Amino acid sequence: MRKLPIGIQDFEKIRQNDFIYADKTKYIYDLVQSGAPYFLSRPRRFGKSLLLSTMRYYLEGRRELFKGLAIETLEGDGEDTWQEYPVFYIDFNSGNYMENNELEAVIDGHLRNWEAIYGSDPANTTFALRFEYLIRTAAQKIGHKVAVLVDEYDKPLLECPSHLDEHNRGIYKGFFGVLKKNDSYLKFVFITGVTKFTKVSIFSDLNQLEDISMDREYSGICGITEREIDDCLKPDLERLAANNDMNTDDCYAELARMYDGYHFAPDSEGVYNPFSLLNAFKKSVFGSYWFESGTPTFLIERMKETGFDFKTITDGSIERSLKELMDYRTDNGDMVPLLYQSGYLTIKEYDREFDSCVLTYPNEEVRYGLVEALAPTVLYRDKGTDPLDIRSFVRDLRRADTDGIRDRFKALFAGLPYSSQADADKAYVERDFQNVIYVVFLLMGQYVTVERHTALGRADAIVECDDYVYIFEFKRDSSAEEALKQIEDMGYAAPYAADPRTLIRVGASFSSEPHTLDEWITG
């Protein structure tokens, strides 16, 4: 079997052990030759660490690792080619930043390793002084300027308790402030992260730091494009298709539906999630590998804190400017930049006149993974909606068991918290009911077709199975008869007049106090 580099972040290991590699080296050559300091934001498990590892070996002059790749031709054979530069590679992936002094321990560990190579001065007692000494000493000893590569700079800020946030920012200010002061000693600086905290000193002190996260030229620098699938992963795609009794065109379509759709710049090519794509090739199953590799706990907590209405994602009503998408600040409460930078939203449309982006889920893996992660919050449960529960809903739909569907909704509604407050809170009660309905029908969409719009109005849900079409309308503190009447008056059934399937209209009503599903009638 061909060797797919799942979870391998070391470029040397990939090249020396004949793993498949999608050639990104032209990007690296162009960036290094420019000599500017750069920042790149990409979601987790998108290849940032491998990119930095590749940069590291190139800057260290390891020509043998690049045989046959684009950079070998670009670099050439001249006297000044394949130079060896001192490289300071700072990796923040490994620390547990919930602990006090963890950031200091990680930085100190890196400094000690470099001091073992380039020496130290006992008079330098701060991180900043030690780092500055190393940069200058390394440049003098090797005879070339220094490269600084920083991987996942934001992890100590995203994954630390609130009382350490300002503390860690303060450490960063002193440590990374050295880079601006010693610019004349630097060959190249490249910093990666998931999010861009615009108020962190890396961005305010390094005023020449160029953010390429949304540059179309670099939209494919991480992840895998369709062209790269054709160039180096076609045998794996053909194997996946054969193992799932599919032709290659259908296999392409399913891969795109599940893992493609990331657009990191307006009008840019789509990019596949590399971690999920390679896992699907290896295991021959279209699974949700990105979400299974780690629940986005910090993101879910932030969405709960800010009261973010996740229904707006599928409503297509989220718009932001390009500047807003790369301006994440914890003090303004806007979750959209964080959702975009973390990979849970992507650019669907761009209006150049207004510099406005419409955002949505990139693909089905993200859509269902995020909703399942949010389900415990919506349903007020310790555990999320068991997929078996959703499958039971779908089985009831397929056999027209409307009583079973009713009983399942009753059980979910009964789990909502009861409030003794007056009518002022009824809007919040209705929101809770609507969220339950929304989550259930959205998760059903993995197995059946669920639509929520008609030409004449908006039904709560329209579900299409092989033999049945259901139109659902829910009412609060009203009657189920009124819900059925709305289905007729608004013409929700009109598009299915010539459809051979059986049409089932469902009108339901629930009460604010107590929280119950009162009436359920079909027609």
C-alpha cells in the first residue's frame, strides 16, 4: 500500500521514508527569496507544521531532501545556492498552557537547546536578552543571517485560563519584541497560528509582518487542491472508489462534498482538508476524521459565552469584510472571525464593490460535526444527541411513523429547563424550542433531504424520503390546527403537487409553560 503521511509533520521523515508528498516548495522558495517577515493563519491539522518543517530544511541547506521537487530547479547550482542559515524553530504545540508557568517553560526549553549550540552569556537573565544574544551570536558564527520559524504561536493564548491571558501576552511582548530590534540580523521570519489576535505584540511590534492568510497567491499553500489529488493521489482515489463500489467521478463528488470547499481568499480555488482526505484514502471510509481528532472545546465555550446564533450559518446571513475576518479580538464578542480562521466557516461569495464576504460551512464534515458538538448546549444535556437517536427519527420518517416522531420530539422538549419568569422570557423559551427543532432536522440531513424554504414562505422543515414528503410547521402557545392552516395558506405543498410520493403535513404546537409539546396533528 502507498504510504500516506497522516500525522507526520517532519519533512525529512517524509522524504527519507518515501511517503507521498504534495509539492509545496515553490511557495517556500518565493517566500524565502523575498526576505519579508510573514504570518499565515490556517485551521488545525491543515499542514502548517509540515510547511514550517520544509522551510527549516531548505534554510539549513539540506539539498538532498529536495531532489525532484520544484525548489531544486528554482534554487539551481550557483555558488550562492543552498546556503546554510541558522534556524530558530519555535514550536508551541507541545505545552499544556492550562498550567501556570508553562509558556515560560516552553520558551526556556527552546533557549537552552540553542544555547547548547551557540553559547550563552550569564549576564543575560531574561528571555529577551537570551534570545537577542543567540540571534546575534549565531549570525556571527555561521556567517549568515538568522531565520526564525514560529509554529502555533496562538496556542498559549487560546488554551490558557483567563487569569493567564494577559500574563502570556506580556511574555510574548518582551520575547518577540527582540525580532524588530534585530531586524538587520534576520534572513527570514515566518509565524503560523490558527487565529490572528490583532492586539498581540507580535503584530503590533512587527509592523512589517505581512499577513498572507487571505492572499489568493498563497491560498493553496496548506491543504490539498484537486490538481494535487490528480498529480499524486489518483491511485488512492481509485482505490477508495473501488472499495466503495463507486466510479471515480462519484468518488470525486463525495470527497468534495465531505472535505473540499475551503476558500482562503475571494475567488480562490477550493482546498481539501488534508487530514480528513488522507484518512479517507487510507481507511476507505468517508468519515468525520477532523472532528474525531479533537473537539473544539474552546470554540464551543466561546459560542456559549457570546450567545452566538449558529442558525445564521446555514441561513446564509453572515457577512463580513475581509478586514473583519482577520481581526479577532476577544473583547468585541464577534465570533465570526474566530469561526472563519478556525476552519468552521469559509468564503462562499465575495462582493468586490462592498468588500463583503458571505460565509458558510465549507463542507458536510464541518456542518454536521459542529452541530453535533453544539447539540449538548442546545439540548441542555451532558451528552450530545446520540446519532442513533437521529437515525431513529429517520427510520420513523421512512416508515411514516408520525406518532414515533411526535414522541421523540416530546422527549427532547421535556428536557428543556423550566423558567417561572413571566412573558418577558417567552422569546427565550421559543428560541430553545426552535433550536431543538433546528438541530434535529439539520442532523437528519445526513440521511434525508431537508429543506427550509419555499417560494411563498418558509416552512419550519420539509423532509423528503423515497416514499414520503413531510411538511412540518411548529407553533408556540397556539394550536396545531393553525399550524396546518399556515401550511395550506402559504402554499408550502404546491411544489409537490405532481410528486408521486405521499405528502404528509404535520402541524404541532408547544407551550411556553410548562415546556411541552401539546398538540400534534397530521393531514
